[in-house]
Amino acid sequence: MADNSGTATADTASEHTEDGVRRRDFINIAAVSAAGVGGLAVVYPLVSQMAPSADVLAESTTEVDVAGIEPGQSIKAIFRKQPLFVKRLTAAEIADANSVPLSDLREPQTLAERTSEGNEDILITMGVCTHLGCVPLGAAEGENKGEYGGYFCPCHGSHYDTAGRIRKGPAPTNLEVPEYTFTSETTVVVG
Ligand code: FES
């Protein structure tokens, strides 16, 4: 009797804390909490690896000031590590682009579709030939603009017109127009 009672008393003392929570329960709760923290520690790096880094975010857009670009002039910028052409078209270049029947085009697109509404004189394209990726000529002063007055890729002879559309040569598509937004009358954010 005395032994049984003593054993029972010892077990009770070892399993209860002052606030009445059984010690074994506390150990279980502590283990679960540790597992929970461990789980978070594992998940967090995965989430942080999936989120773009600050470097990538900074590189993902390019701001261009078009105020200083005279009609007929282009500037070269860099967008996501690739050349970007920003050109202010002359009235004649706009008229030229608009006079081409869409049926003549390998990839039919109007100038309006390739520019921003209200800013049809600003043509923004990647400076990357859609054939094999050379940088076409025509953006810098004095460079060969090809047979259609836009850009010319000398690598294999692709000619682009004043709207950057492929007109002759092996390139399959028009020069790519990236996403961009005018954030003021003279500032464009590409990307
Ligand atoms: S890369 Fe431009 S024509 Fe081939």
C-alpha cells in the first residue's frame, strides 16, 4: 500500500508543473513549437530565393529621357543587358511607315501598333536583329539604314523599315517592341 502510494505521488510530482500543466505535455508542446520554428526556417529561404533580388528589380526597367532626341535621331540604351533603340521619327519617316500596305509586311503591324498613343514619333525597339541576334546598324549617325530607311543588319542582310519592321532578308519578325510607359512628356520607363 505504502509503496503503491509513494510511486503514485512521485509520478504525479514529475508530470505536473506549478500551473497544473503536465510536464509531459509541456515537453510535447515544446517539441511541436521547435518543429514549427524549424519549418519556418526551412520555408523562408525558399520564399526568399523565389523573390527577385533588388539587383534584378533594378535591372528590370530602363528609364530614358527622350527630350534631347531630335527628329531623325536615335539613341542607344541598355535594357536588361541588351541594346535598346529609341528613335524620334521625322514626319517623312512616319508618312513612309504609314504608306506601306500591311499585306506587304512579313509581320503585319502598323506604326500605331508599335508606338504609344500620342507619341507615334517615338519608336522604341530592341536593338537586336530577330534573325540571329546581331545589333543592326542605323541608330548612330551616318550608319547604313538599309533599303527601307530604318535599320540594317549586315550579318546576313536584314532590312527594317522606319517602323522597325522586317522588309527584306532572313530575319523572321519585326524588331521587338518592349513594354514601356511614358511617365511624363519626356520620360519613358521601359520594362
Ligand atoms: S543576325 Fe541579322 S541578318 Fe542575321
